[in-house]
Amino acid sequence: MKYNRRKWVARVLAATMIFSASHALADVPLADSLAQAGQQAERSCVPLLLEFAADDCDYCVLLEREILAPTLLNRDYDRRVLMRKLVLDRDLELRDFTGKPVSAAQLAGRYKVFVTPTLLFVDAQGRELAERMVGVTTLEFYGGYLDQALDAAQDKLREQTGCEAPH
């Protein structure tokens, strides 16, 4: 009986560790330098997705768990978008698109972001490329709306720069 219980506990711990490891890999990276992220996105000819979130926002957690994390695990999206997260209720300093220090809350003010989660699709200079996604309404359709916004952002980016994303 003890052996079976130990075996079961070991399996549960292993599954938990695997889930935790895969979940940790799927977190949207925190923004530290938007200038650097913008340059990286520009080199890859992809839009930069900025996720404005808050630690105490249940919808932000839902969005990341159900939509953004699986998207990050799908390698096809590496050729479509570069994601960065800005947490409004953390007092972390980052660099804006010009390299100047700014807080996530100050950046949200510049972009007139008042609701979390909000997704912006921007180019290397921080100009919006597609209609922003504010809040979470119908989760079942959110992935499709995200794909539409990414397509629109990519089209506008190609129109502006003439670049072609790698296939």
C-alpha cells in the first residue's frame, strides 16, 4: 500500500513539475527595453504586441492562460509577432522606444490605456498598427480576433516598410 501511494505521489509531483515548467516557458516576457524589442521586431518584420496588464486583474490572468501562453508555445507565432508585457501596478522602470526611462503606468498614460488587459500592436517606433484589443469579452472568439489584429498589423507594417516576414 505504501509503495502504491509513493508511486502515485511521485507521478503527481512529476506532472506538476512538467506543467509548471511548461507554464513558466509560456509567460509573456516582461518589457524592459521597448527600443530593443522594437528593433528585434523590425529585424523580424513582425509587429510588437504590448500587453498592458495588472497583477490584481483576473481577466489578465485568464487572457494569458487561455490565449497568450498557448500562442507563445506555438512556434508559428514566432514569425508573426513579438510579445512584451507591461504590468501597470508594479514599480519597475523600463526604457521607452527612444531609450528614455519610463514606468509602465506612464507608458499606459501616453497610449491612453485605461483598462487591463489591453493589447496594442505597434511598430519599432511604437506607432499603433492595428485596432487595439481592450478587455476580454468572449473568450471563445478571442483567438480569432487576435489573429485578425495580427494580420492587420502585419499588413500595415509591410505597407509602411516593404519588409517581408520570413516564412
